[in-house]
Amino acid sequence: MSLGRFISLWMHPSSIADVVTEDELARAEGRLQTRLPADYRNALLEFGLPRPTIELLNAIVNRQLGLRDVSDFLTPAEMVTVTEDWRDLGLPDGLIAFATDCTGNLFCFPTQTDASDKLPVVFFDHDDHSADVIAPSFDRWINKFCGVAPH
């Protein structure tokens, strides 16, 4: 799975991904009144939340790859607080934040009420309040970073 490869490439070798439980995900879904996509849920339950090093950003910038870096993956509890806090700052009601880039922009999923295997990943730019689909699914999004070779 792509998240496992991402972890092996972009986390410090002595670091361990943060464990995420089914209960944590269910609580976040309940608070946010949405269902998270199955590819995201399954990846987190299997591999945990990665904590990428600055090397990912460095590789993207130095090679001028045109990718938006992911610098932090939100815990389920953080998903709730960040999403709720950003609602007052322009985040559309139909988006749920799950990660951030190095400048605090948000990677989001659209809200949904039914279970779905995959949902698009949306990039929310906090400067101009634009929201653009950048990948058709979590797995396809994370796989883009797996195609970047570390130094």
C-alpha cells in the first residue's frame, strides 16, 4: 500500500508512525457528521499517521516538482478541531481537513454520508480560499510522494 511506502521514504528511520484506532476515527466521523473514505481509513489503521521529515519538502522544492508538500497529518481529534476552527476562516462546509502543508494550507476530503472506498483529495489555500481537487483518491495522492526519490 502507498502509505507504507510513503512512511519508509519520508519518515526518519527511527521514528514510528502514530497509532490510530477505529474508535478515534469513528468519533471524528461522528463529530464531523461524515464518513471518511475507506482507502484513507484502512491506510491509517494499518500503518498509522506518518510524520514526514523536512526532506520531503526539500526534495519537492530543490527539484521544482510542482507538488504541494504534506508536512503534517492530523490525528482524528485534530481533524475535528482544525476543520471546525477553519470554518470561521473560510473553509467550505463541505470539506474535512486531514493534513497540512508547510504553510498551513489544508488537504481535505469532501463530506459524505455513505461509505465510499475513495474520495478526491482537495487542496484548500488559506490565502485565496480556493479549493481544488488535486487527486482522485487518498491512495493516488500519497502515491505521488512515493514517486519522489529521497536524496
